[in-house]
Amino acid sequence: MSGRIWDISQKVRPGIPVWPGDTPYQEERTWAIGPGCPVNVSRLTLSTHTGTHADAPLHYDAQGAGIGALDLEVYLGPAQVVTVPAGAGLVTVEHVLPVLRAGITRVLLHTFDRFPDGWVSDFTAIDAGLITALAARGVRLVGTDAPSVDPETSKTLDAHHAVRRHDMRILEGLVLDGVPDGVYELIALPIRLEGADAAPVRAVLREMA
């Protein structure tokens, strides 16, 4: 029997917080059920980084691959959830490596006590040294409940470029409220947007026997 499924995706909705200056989410009904129309159809306006999403290398590398060209295998498989103490500032090697289980290739970082309803500028980002240390341990994907692996004010994107150097993948904007630390099956497939710099995902965790 399959284990419990945890939906770790944000609800995409009008008013969902977006990066300051990015495209607000909008949904407009273009067709409506009524005389002469048997269906409802909507038009969506959104950023590629709306809600829970996967960054493509193209997001931080002008020559990088778009999201539609990426191998899906890295977005499927065992992943370890690790809670980071509130107020850490940056997630570092000391927060993760002592508890990282052998053979884990996907790490999801739980940094919020409770996922915020609005935008939070001082979220907990990830130290680039941790990215390098995780790559040395064979980790191929890093996920976070924060809106970015780098601080909001960063112009150098050190964590993103550490990911680039090690050909890893990024998930951002996860909702890990109530998920106990441990190992789960991750399923987080990005929409196949050909040539895009990112794509929303429906991310879930399934308890493993």
C-alpha cells in the first residue's frame, strides 16, 4: 500500500506573493458556461517563478538549458527533508551534513516555522559552500521553502552559480509545514515550457515503506 502523500506545493491564486517587481498572477475567464457556450475557459498571466517552481540553468546562465530540455529523473526519487533552525540567516554545512543520510541525492530544506501568507524579504538563503559540499556527497537537487537559494538583495547569486558549476537542479517555494524530517519519495515535475528559464511544479512527497 502506498504511504501518505504530502502536497508541498503552494496554492497558485490571485494575490500569491511574487518576487518584488515580478509579474503578478492573474486569472481571467475568457469563456463562460451559458447560452451558446458549454465550457469555462480561462487565460492565465504569471511569472515562470510563480509559487513552487523549478529553476532552469537558463535562469542564471545566459548559455544554460531551458526547463523543457532538462532530464526529469532528478525530480523523481528519494529526498531528505532537513529542518534548519529559525534565524539561521544562511543554511550552512553545519546545519545539513551532520544529518545527511548516505546515498541521498535530493535535499529539501525546511526554513520557515510556518509558510508565510505574504512576501518575506529576510528569508533564509543557502550558503554557496553548502552547495559545493552537497555536490561532493553526490547530491543532484537542492530544494527550499524559501523563494530563492540566494538572498533577495544578492547581485552575485553565489548559490545559484555553485549549482551551475556542479550541474545540480533547484526547487524553490516548497511548502514543508508539518512534514517531519526524514526521507520521502519526491515527485516534482516541471511543466514542459520549451526554452523557459523556470516552470511551476506540483510537488509532492510520498512516505516510503
